Amino acid sequence: MTDEVLIDVQHLYKRFVVDTNFFGRPTSVLKAVDDVSFQIHKGEAFGLVGESGCGKTTIGKMLVNLYTPSEGKIFFEGKELTAMKPKERREYCKDIQLIFQDPYASLNPRMTVGDIIAEPIRINHLLPDNEVENRVTYLLNCVGLANHMRNRYPHEFSGGQRQRVGIARALAVQPKLIVCDEPVSALDVSIQAQVLNLLDDLKDEFGLTYLFIAHGLNVVKHISDRVGVMYLGKLMEIAPKHELYANPLNPYTKALLSAIPSVNPETRRKRIILQGDVPSPIDPPAGCRFCSRCFEKVDGCDSVTPELRMVQPNHWVACHRFDDQNL
Amino acid sequence: MLLEVKNLVTEFHMKRGTVKAVNNISYQVDQGEILAIVGESGSGKSVSSLSIMGLIRSPGEIAAGEIIYNGQDLLKLSQKEMQKIRGDKISMIFQEPMTSLNPVYRVGDQITESILTHMKISKEEAKKRAIKMLEIVGIPSPADRFNDYPHQMSGGMRQRVMIAMAISCDPELLIADEPTTALDVTIQAQILDLLKQMRDKFHMAVLLITHDLGVVAETADRVLVMYCGQVVEEADVKELFQKPLHPYTLGLLKSIPKLEDESKEPLYMIKGMVPNPLHMPPGCPFSDRCDRCMERCRKEMPDLQEINGRKVRCFLYDQKEEVQA
């Protein structure tokens, strides 16, 4: 990991219009991502965790240009992606690639695996036609698939192998950043470990940077250097992983960590069981988003939104309980 | 003993051959006990529970075995007799709470329906009971939520409704097939806690089917590990996690990223993948992926044998009392 910032996200917003009135004016708006800022350094794996509907995937999709941000800026290597014209923006698409969650839905069933991997190379004219085949062979080899499998179709592969194909496809255009959107949550436990190790190896081999999105805190811990925790469109806490897991500050992070079932029955801990459900992002609670379920609430939590601030070196938290602790 | 499954074989007759989804498994469930069946996709854990409920449809077929519930063999009952037991004495909750509730009926009416089917009470009383059930499973303002449609509820709420429906007739056995897989971790903690409460309150047995060893460690009393349609290990939950005997169980445990783990070592991997059920290896089904595979493993199928009160299916423990795992 270097100090060089690869991607810098500043005050990013994404709103989806759920309902409009007769004149087409929005009457109901879902704030999927609400004022989120973070940086990812070159060579780093940044984990983004949160429950369904917290906006983690939406952030990933904005980085790869599948969604346009409603507001805010994204800088990539110092250049502002959000200010570019569509044609110019597309040039940067090959630098930021995405690995999808569901390996069954993200591969075209009518294309052979070789064609799937070769397609991004051909579209971007990265190599002369006669060299594409060699490159595909190399990529298949990198992700642990045999060359003779290139003529097979996705349905002939198991879930883990399909995810390897998805990874090879992402690597094909030599990206600098890969957004991994829940890459192992659809896989069996014994296969998860294989894919996680592969991602770890490839990171070193190709000098990649990851944005690793997941709902499983233990999976994120294994692969990431720093972790951000999201809740209802807001970043609640960012810290280096050891710091976050050893010393969580935000009550939501504590609850999330406590909710993970441990594989040691001896330590059936007294866990923090949160009351109620995640509120709807269309009509989130005023003040802190988490205040309706928080067990450490103080005055002002339900009226003033806490800002993300640094309370310990590199440890950022959005919580009123740390208001006076400024570094 | 509440339920005893003896030498159950459930087969699926496919075009390309017969698949033994459940291959000669036996186990018992005692009253008030949480027994977990854990395995990866395709291990036969769900099929074994569907067999108990009599929900196996063509091309599937229960080819052999007995399922003894309170002294009677469920497999010998007629459809009608089975219907009386299903939803009353034995009930089931499923993985996906959206698809297992009927979207065009109010949730309250769906609970009332199962109460009216099995209990001789008036509609009014049934409604009261349904509201009480919603209250028991922790749904706020149950009388109002009684009139909700499933789409108006969140995933966790729907799973609570499913549980309310399942326990509405005081079952003795609740089969929970991946009850928390579709839910977020904080909601999963709520639901698992609820299941344990229900067990303590009503003293019912729970057969918990899951792929998540964390869920097992948190909730279960006893564990059955399945691989390729067979039981490979059976033990008390503490013993299993402390000292897994079968290489497959050991591999599964080692391959989970642990929260406590501080090292940056690569994860342990079980090599290869689950064999195609149509082309099983001749010996032990795990032999191709096993670190400690011996010559014998590739030729013969090991038996499930008892060692110190627990069971394991592996030649490593053949005629030996203790082997360092």
C-alpha cells in the first residue's frame, strides 16, 4: 500500500425517484447514498460492509459508471470522473472493473468462456486480433482454469469456476481498480476460501486495488486493509481493519460485529441483539440514521446528523458520543 | 425420542441416471433438542427434511427407510393422515420468506387458515390465537399487522410470520430449512434468538438445516454433518467444534475466515469440488478432495462408526480408539 490516492470520493449522493406526481415532479425519493466521502490508496483493499439496502452496491456501480451520481465528485488518479463528458468518461471504464455477486447471472449463457474473456479486449482494441487468444490462455491460467475449458459454456461450470471466469474477464483489460461486489456470497463455504485466496494472490501479482463490498464482516476482514461501515446510505465508521475489529466505536459497528455467529460454541457470547428492522431509506429517521435502533443513544441523536470525523489516528466515526473528541 | 429416521434413501430419477440425494441416513431427534444438519449445496440436507414432511415429488422418490414419529411410520401413512400431522405436530419454515407466503392473502388470514385446519375452534378464536402468535414472535402492534400483506413487511418480519404460522398449532417438531440465509446478520441474530426462545417456551424440538457453521455453533445442541447424501459425522456441538474428526468437517472449519484471526495467511482450502452425483467416486465420496486420503479410501466406502459417543465415517478411525486429528 502506498500513500498515493487512487480514488477519492467526495460528498457523493445518489437519489432514486420512487414516485412522481402528475406533472412529473418527484414526490418520493430514495436516498441510496447520502453524502459519502472516502479515499482508496493505491494497492489497498478497502472493504465496504453493511446490510442490504445500505447503498454499498450503489457506490460500486457509480464508480464503474453504471450509475451517474446525483451530486458529488469522484476523482480517479487526480482526475475528476464526474466532470467528464460521457465519451471521455468511458475511457476510464477499463481502469475500473467490476466483479459481480451472482456468477450465474453475470455471464452470457450463449457465449463460450473464451469469448466472454476476450470480448472486453476486442471492444477496447487492446491487442491485435492474433494475440487475443494467447492473452485469454494466460488469463485462464491466472485464475486457475485449464486452457481446454475455453470452448465450454457457462452452464458447464460450477459456481466457483464461474466466479473465476468473471474475475478473468475483469482482469482482461488490465484495470487499476476492481470493485468486487459480494464476490463470494453466492458460493459454498469450501469454495469461498478458494476464491478469496485467488483474489488475494491476484492483487499482489497484478498490483491491483480493491473496493471489496460485502455484508459478511469476517470475509471483509480477511481481505481488506481498511474497512468502512455503512448504514442507510451513510458511512458510520472508517478504520484500519485491526483497529475496527478490536476497537469499534460506532454502536452500529459493535452490533454488526456482535451479530456474527462465532464458530466456537464455547464463546456463545451475550450478543447485542438490535431491536426492530432497518428503516426505509425513502423516509429515514431524522438525525443519526441509526438512532431508531441504537442502544447508546444520547441527546440530539434524533435531531442532528452526526458528521464523520477523525477521533483517533485514521479512525473516523459518525456518532454524537464522540463529538468533543476531535483530533 | 420424538423422531427417528432409519436408513432413509431418497432418489431422483433423472434422464441421465438415478441420483441418490439422500443415501442411507439415520438419526434421531429428541424432545426439546435443536439438532442441526449442516452441509453444502447438494449434500442432501434439504431433501432429507422434505422427506420427513412427505413433500418429495416426482421425479423424486423415497426408495427405502423408515421415518418413525411417536411410534408410527410416517412413510406408511396416507396423504390424508399425513396432512393431519403436517402443520400440526410437525411444521416447517423455509429459506425464502417471500416465496413461501401467499402474496394475495393477508398474513393474518394465512395464519388463521392453518389454525382452522388443525384445531376445532371458531373463526373468532382462531383470529385471536393468530394475533397472539404474532405477538409471541415479536411483531410490534400485532393486531394491525394481522391485516398486512406480505409485501408490506420486511424480510425479517416475514420470517417471523412464517415462524408464527409454524408454531400456531403447538408443534412438537419444527423443521427450519435455512431460516436465516436470506436475512441480514443483525436480523439473523434476532431470528436465531427467537428460535431458541420458542424451543425453551414450548419445549419443541427443532431440526435446523443450514450451510452456515456459525449458525450451528450458536444454536444447536447436536450436529449432523452431511456430504454427498451421507452423514459423515455426528456429534455434540461442543465436541464437534473442539475436535472435528472427519477431514471434511475439519476442512470446512478451517476454511472459514475467522474474526479472531489476525494473520494474513492464505485461507485453508478444500481442493476441488463436490463430485457430480451421477459420477460418484467408487470409494469414499470425499476421497478426491481429502488431504489424508489413503489407498483404501478410493476403493471402499467407510461405515459410520461410533467412537466415544460420537459417530464418524472415515477409515482414519477404523478400529482405533483415538487418532490425532
